[in-house]
Amino acid sequence: MRNAVIARLNKIDRSSVSDGTVLLSPEEWRVKSAEVKPDNLFIPLESAGDYIGKGNVNVYFDLELYPFFQRIKEVILADMDSKGVLRLRRTVPKNGSESALYGDLFVLSAIAGEPEDIHVRSTNREIFPYHIIVTIRFSGGKMAHAEYTLGAGEERIEIEWSGIKTIAEFDSEEMTPIKPGGHSLLPLVYGVGDILEKSRSADEAFYEQLDTYKSLLRGGGDL
Amino acid sequence: MKIGMMSFAHMHAYSYADSLMKLYNVEIAGIYDGDEKRGKEAAESYHTEYYRDQADFLAADMDAVIICSENSRHKEMVVNAAKAKKHILCEKPIATTVEDAKEMIAVCEEYGVILQTAFPVRFSDPIMRLKKMIDEGELGEIMAFRTTNRGQNPGGWFIDPEQSGGGAVLDHTVHMVDIMRWYSGREISSVHAIVDSFFHDIEIDDAGILTLEFESGVIASHDASWSRFAEYPVWGDATIEVIGTKRTVRADAFKEHIRIFKSGSKSLEHVFYGNDMDSGLIKDFVDCIEKKREPSISGYDGLKALEAALAAYKSSETKSTVYL
């Protein structure tokens, strides 16, 4: 079985690429798609719109691939019934994509419950940096602020969970194992194995769910 | 200068009294407290006279009072002190309703006394440094704020809705709303919030997330809670991040610390070594009275911060955005 993984190559731990899997940048895929002919294709969320109705396509969300997120997820899931406050903050470079908003909603819903109410506020998107605040009330009683600053510098992710007698904190700038920065994208890299394991099949149900989340976010205000 | 203390119900009273004791030109003229035991102990500790009766206290020779009562008694004490011609520093939140706050401001104006709201975070060195950077244009135009004020559940009257007027959202929203108004020079135009009780088995809110919009289009998030427990390395935080067109800068009023690791239930502790913001507030209040100048943090500032915090409750109850 031949897998093709489309990804920003600087985000991937190259040592994680195994036999039977081809790793390609979006640019390489555009050129080589006809000759690669994979049995299964794995694409990032921002490309999902190009594959509606096509078979053997799987979509991944970067947030749930990061090792740090796996640990945070374990903490939150350790007490599924507990309430608490989840705060996610992304700083996205100017050439970055807003698709993380939808992907993050998929990922956060999987650990916090279905979003019941969403409120969105944004500054003027024609002026960089711009900032988006998404407020989410989940069905289980958890609440979240997800915030995105686009065009304010290097990629950075911060996540905080304030639960009952449990607080978990992560900041990619603080927890970087190599300083000064610039020598490594760690900890904002992930492995191909996680992409293969955690991607969702891009079937009809997936696109329906994606549309639902897009509608919720658009209905929430400024999107 | 003679300054009296009205109630030690709020724990800040001790810090304010300590700050007064350090000033060579100030004398604590007396302490009024409805709780006789607490009042007498404080009077003994600060070597001053205890007053059981509020009228007797206000009739005494003093220039100003510092009010640190339960929130629900701020109005009564401010009005009485103003009528007795005492300048006033009132602990935050200024009141429990907007109507009370307006009345307090009006009475102080009528009797010609200063009404200052106790927002000590304005006197934190990192918070002041960031204000200077903004004023000097280092950040460019402000686009958004991100703020937090999380701490421990203070218990006692704070968790009694009748006496406090609100829980963590009231207690921990007003500080950072004041800082955002101060930094931007703008008023808040709308508030959206989710308020809930998560962390303690209490009848009052202990968590809230707010999204604020200013009249200029600046947006802000705020996280207010009593989510920190005793074993957490630090009491809590008061942070602000300012996203500007030129730069994004963060300030944390409690960041200056050393880390101490010990074997025990609280294995890590952050020991603060930053400046004493309560002392800064008290010095400013005394200076304001001496120079007969306008207070740096007015009753109106207290009112506007209260208005935003109360709007958060309304927004959460109605599940809608509240426009101010």
C-alpha cells in the first residue's frame, strides 16, 4: 500500500517517514501527482476543498498531531465530566492560513464536546496584524477562547487548560528545546506516523461536519 | 496628613495600612470596622484608635479615608465619608450596581472631595512600562488586547452574592478593563461573556471568559477566574498582551519572581520580587490630596470598569452581546 503525505516539509520530522510513504510538499504534489498515484492520499485541512467527492483521501489537522497536544489532551480527557476553561492561542505568519480555525474546532470538539454556542470577533482583516477571538461554549459545560493573530511574527501556539485542581500550560516559544530560536521549529513539528494514524477520511460525513463548523463560525459574528 | 481606615473586610486593607505606615508624613488616624474583633486587632497592630461607631469615626480629625469594606457597603461608606468632607480611596469594585456608583460619584462632587478607585495594577512596574511604550508609539496602533486575571477563591463574604455583588468575574474583570481603558484611551462598546461556576462548590461564579469591543474597533479577550488552587506555584496573575500594528508586547504584573522548589505538597513556589503596587497606589492617593489634584484613577474609571463587569453577567444570562 502506497501512501502519499502532502505537507509543509519544514513541519515534518523527516526521520518519521517510513517505507511505503512518500512525503511531498504541496508544490511537489502539483507536479508529481500523476506519477505518484498513491493508494491513500493524506492532505492538510487547507487543501480539503480540492478533494470533495474523491476517494481514498484523508485529512489531518496539525493541532492534534503535535506531541504536546497529545499530553494536554490526556489531561483534559482524564476527567471527561469536569468543567473548565480552555484557552488556545495561535500566532500565524502573514502567509499563513485561517483554516486552522476550522481544524481547531474539530480537534477541540473531540475533547471538549460539541460546540453549542460560538461567538466570533475580528479586527479589520485588511490591516496586518489582525486578530480573531472565538468564544466557544461546549455541550459538556467547558468554555474556550481560541485566538488567532495573523501576521504578527513567527508561528507560535499556546494552550492552557484550567480544570478542577488541574492546570495544564504549554507555550511553544517557552518550551522550545533549542534556544535561540531559528535553529529548529521544535516543538511545532510532527511525524508522518501521526498523520497516517490520526487523519480523518474525507468522506461525505467529514465534509458535512466541516460545513457545519464553518457555518457555526460564520454565524458567530465576523467570519 | 491624617488618614482613617474604614473596615478591614477586604484583605487589601492590611497592605494599604502597611503602605501608610511607611510614609513619614501620614498618620493612621483611626480605624472603623463593624467587626469589632477585627477592628480592634487592626487598631492595635497599627497603633491607632478603634471606632465602633461610624459617625464618631467620621467626626474625628482626618483628611481622608480608605474604604476596604464588603463591596455592598462601599456606597454607604463613600456617601457618609463624602458628607463628612473626607477624601476617599475606595477599594474595587467601586460598587455593586452602576446606579450606586453614579450616586457615589455625584455625592463626592457635591461635597468637593476626591474619590479615587483602588486599581493598584496601574502602579505595577511592567504595566507602567508597557503604557509608556504605547504612548511613545513603539507598538503602533493598538489592534487587540488579551488579558487574564486568575487567582484563588478568597472565600468569606466574597462568595456571598449579597455582600460581594458578584464572584470572580466582578472581582477579576475590573482591574484589567481599567488597564485596557487606560492604555487605549477608549471606552468599551460591547461585551460578550460566558460566566459559570466550575472550580468550587459555591453559589457564585468562579470563572468567566469575556470578549470586549472598544468604540475604536479594538477587540479584547479576558479570562477572569478563581481557578488557582493553593498548591499552584503562585497566587495568580494579572497579564496583558497588546497586539499593535508595529509590535506585540506582553506584561505580567506578577512575573518577576524566583522559583523555589521544596519537598512537600507545594513543591514549586514563585516568590515575587517586583515592585509593591499597593504602595504605589497609596503614595499616589496621598500625593493627590496634598497637591489637591484630580485623582489619577477616578470614580468614573471605577464606574466604567464596573459597567463592563456587570455587562458580562448580563451577556451570559441572556446569551447575547451587551452593548454599552
